[in-house]
Amino acid sequence: MEVVKKIRMMLEIETDKRTMEKEFGNLNDLRLFMRDFFSLPDVADRRAGESIFPYSGPERRMQI
């Protein structure tokens, strides 16, 4: 049986004002960091202007 000795996750975030690199040992710490980082008032999520739907044209429905 294989035993995991260490988990290391490196995160690098580059903004127009700074670059930061942080290491995490578990997914929960990473999730908390990402939630807090993107909720800061001076950080805008790059996806904020994108629609979640791929098609933005007029709605089409099949005639029954």
C-alpha cells in the first residue's frame, strides 16, 4: 500500500498590481483563501463580465 507523505499545492495569482505565490497543504485552506481573496473590494473576478450561458442571442424554441 502506498502512503502519502506530503501534499503541496502552489497557487500563483498575477494581477495588474501584484503577483503572489502561496503554498497550501489541503483543499480547505485553498478554498478559504480563494473565497477571501476574490471577495476583497479591490479585486475584481476576471469572469465577472462573462455570461454563464454560451449563447447570448435571441431565444429559440421548437414549435410543437
